[in-house]
Amino acid sequence: MAYFRVSEERLKNRSEHLIDPVKRMKYLITILFLAICSFARAQTTVLTADPGLPIPKLSFDEKGDLKITASATSSPSDFDFLVGKWKMHNRHLNKRLENCKDWTEFDSFSENSKILSDTADMDIYSTTEFPGQEGERFEGLTLRLFNPKTRLWSLYWVASNSGVMDPPVVGSFENNVGHFFCKDTFKGKPIIMMFRWDVRNKDRPVWGQAFSTDKGKTWEWNFHNVCQRVP
């Protein structure tokens, strides 16, 4: 009887050794499944404006022009974070100022450098997926100039499909968030255009564009992109 008890113990120990690898495999599969789910959620996160970031209230002079004052911390080095190469994921509103709810997402690339003895900043934006021009190469050039007297940044944009430089949006950064504004027209309608640079995470800067038809009381966001540095 003692022999059988010893044999039973050995069989039990062997069974436990056989079960343990199975348990470990199930555990690893569960961890892998949870990691995949987390990654999928991250990938499907909607790129949109951060509602926790307020848009500065606009003011106008007696002629109706925008009155913009630089923040106390505005600096010629504010855009240094952009120097280098970036891959960008974009989200573009299909129709602007038409109460549209449909967006198109696509990828692009950008290369940024300091110019004019490091007193200015320039980048080239490129993609073959731009809405309405899929399969064709679309490029845009941004020129950013810092005025040492007003300590304001002026951001100029020109697209390869227009050949016309847009009016500059003007502004500055405060607490790693930059807001830049200008008066413009869209389809013959007067608007205020705004760029926002959210660089609270300088390794993942987020840009957005919005239009206002009521002098800044309400805004419609129509373009966003988030940047990821390319080695």
C-alpha cells in the first residue's frame, strides 16, 4: 500500500507539472489579448481638439482689425521643437462651414528647419493622400517669422495647388500652447482663421485649424494633425 501511495504522489506531481505550462500559456495569451485590445483602442482614438484648452477671447480695434498681444513668455525659440522630420496623421473635415460631420483621415510627412541665422522657421508638408487629390503629390510650405519688436509669430502658408500665400496667422505661445489668428475669407464669407499648436508633449505635437464666422464667439474645427518624429 505504501508503494501505491508513493506512485499516486508521483503521478500527482507529474500532472501538476503538465498543467502548469498550460496555465502559463493561457496567462500569456490573456496578456497578449489585452495588449492588442489596448493598442486597438489607441489606434481608434479620434483626433480632435482638446476641450480642456480654452480659445483666447478676441479683441478688435476701432477699424475692426484684430488686436493681438504677445504672451510674456513668447520667444524666438518657440518652434525649435519642430526641427527635424515628422510623420503626421491628419483628420480633415470634408466640407467647411456647412454643418458637416464627415471627416477624412490620411498620413503625411513634414521636414522642418531653422533658417535666416536661426531667426525663422520653415517646413515642407507632403502627401499623396490629400482629400480631393488622392494619388497626386500635394505639398505645402510654412514660413514662420518672429518679430523681435512685437514678440509675435507670423505663420505663412502656401499650397502647391494654389501658388498663393495665405494671410499670416499671428500670435504666440503660452504654457506650451500657441494660438494664432487672422482675418480671411472663405467662399466669399469673412472669417477669422485660427491655428493652434499644442506642444505640451513636444514628442507628439498636435496642430489644429478652426474658422469662426462671428468674430470668435463660436468656432468650427476643420483640420487636425498629430506628429510623430521620424528617426
